[in-house]
Amino acid sequence: MMLRTRILSITLILLFVLPLTGCWNRRELNTLAIVGIVGVDLDKNGIKSTFEIIKPEKPGKGGEKGEAPVKYIQTNGKTLMDTYRSAPLRFDRRMFYSHTKAFLFSEEIAQNGLATHLDQILRDHEMRLTMHLVIVKDDSVSDIMGIASGVNTIPSNYLEDLIKQYKIHSKSVDSKIIDFLKAYLDKGKNPVVTVLRKVRKNKTGSKDEEYELTPEGSAVFLKDRLVGFLDGQETRGYNLVIGKVVSGIVTFPIPNSNGNASIEILKADSKNDVEITDNDIKIKVKINMVGMLDEQTTSLQDKDMIEIVAILEQAAAEAINKEVEHTLLKVQTEYHSDIFGFGQIVHRKYPHEWKIIQDNWDELFSHAAIEVESQTKITKTGKSTFPAKE
């Protein structure tokens, strides 16, 4: 009896332990194709996906041979999953997406709606929702994939490093798939997405790549459909409103002179509000910026440093006001899309009214009055108090 009990106990233990082993579903590295980027274009019968496959070679080996460190394959299908499963028909390894840096979609696909194509990414256990989401402007996605004009020779790494530079200039955005889905599913705010363009490089003394990429600007969405673009300056205005400016340079004319001044943004924050009175809606934006005087191309005669700083602070505040007002008016009048999240403020502040107006908020936003107030404080002047030019 005891023997039978022991045998039964051992059998049960084995049945419970075997499914817990960490190697039951293992896939060896030499059987996988690590995907760096996925690009999606429209095709006559559906969509065309382009996959960047990183070569499993030692760093520098491909460069020594003059070969690219990546390979590309293309497949067609009616859905993203359809194109994924077509890949093994043309490639000798199984695609692995856990290290994918970004998904790139063409302008045409974004205009028709992105939500349909993001459904597969949301469901797939290998896909990370923190992947960069990018809209390619003026070119097909397949045309810009493969360009890596930076120090990093792997295009997917070059692209990711390029996007992350937004913290330095604030003239672009770093959008993730999860950010898009949150804004799309939440009433009161519409998505803004990273833009990528191919630009011809200026010729220098040495023979270089013909093209380079730039993420300057951003893509404006209404729900999940692309409705337009902001340029770099307008995108910084957007970042100022939502309080996501980390750094950047504000350049403006110095009053009563022929020169200009540049202030480096050290800190910037915003306070946004919405006031509803009867049928009138007013949007209020207040921006506070702290900066350092980086450049002054002319002097202000007969004024001491305290007066000069006060003049520059006022001029900088006026420049920021114009930048923000221009961005708000453009988004209101051209795109009719609340990308700033003012609707969320209304939801919190006026919950009863929000239930009535939420379905028409974007249209109401496009007719709201705007009030922008900016304040600038210069706390540093660098190594020199006065300009080099007297």
C-alpha cells in the first residue's frame, strides 16, 4: 500500500513539474530572424510589409566587407498577420519581434485609419507596446528603410537614436504604440505621432550617403485617422502646451536693435485650463520658462545688465506666446482635433457638461477662444555678462 502511494505521489509530482520547465518552448538563436523595424505600405490587394532583419555577425564584420549589417524582405497580404506568415515562404528563419524598435506606416495608410493595423500588435505576445510608432511623410516606407547616415550603421538603431534626440530640440515627438492607443481610446484627446522624412544630404568634402532622415515635426490625428502635419516650430509649440519641453533654443529679435538673442530652455512647464460660461468656451494656457542667455548678437547701449535681462525676458515671452498661439490656431482651424487634452480638463472640471458635449468636443474645441500667457526668467548669462559686439 505504501509503495503504491509513493509511486502515485512521484507520478503526480512529475506531472506538475514537467510543465514548469523553462525550456519546453525554447527557440535557439540560430533559428530566429531578429526583426529591427517593420514598415507597412499600401498595396493594390492590401498591404505590403518590409522587414529589417539584423544579420547575426560580429560588430564591424559587415562593414569590413562593405556590406550592410541588415537584410530586407517584403511580403504582401490583406492583414499584418497575413504578411507575417508569408515571410517563411521567402526567408530561411522564423521572424522574432520581441526586439523590434519601431513600426513605420505610410501616410496613405494613416489617412485611412491606423486602429485596424494596430489590433494585431495589441494581441501578439511577442510585440511590445512601447515600440516607436512612426508615420513616413512624402515617401513610401520601403524607400526610407535602409538609410542610416549616423554613427550607428544599423538602420533600426540609428532611427531610435534619432527619435530620442527630441529632448534636445523639442521640435519632434517620441510616440509609442501604447501612447497612440491611450489617446485614441480616451475621449478628450487625439493622438500625435512621430514623423519621418527623407532629405537629401548637403555635399561635403568627402563622399557620403545621398540621403538622411529627419523626425522634425509631427503627425496630427483625429481619432485614428491622419489629418495633417505640424512643422518643427509648431511641434515645439505643441510640446510647450502639454508641458513636455525638456530643452531647446528660443531665438527672437532684440527690441530696438538689428540683432537677435538666443535663450536655451532650462525648464518649462505649463498650466492649462478651460472655462465654460453659458455657451462660450475659453482655453487658457500659461507657460513658465527658465532659461540661459546663450547668444546676443548686438549690445543695448546705455542700459545696465538688469535692464537688458528684463528686456530680453519680455521679448522671449512674446516669442513663445506667438509660437504657442500659432500652433493652437492652426490645429483649431485646419485640423479640428484636440491633440492637447483640453477635453480631459473639461471632463474633470465639468463632468455634467462633458456628458452632453463629449461626442462633439473636437468641433467645439475648434471654435473656442484662446488665451495664452507666457513668463520667462533668465537665470544665467554664461561666461560673459555683456555681448562680444559693442
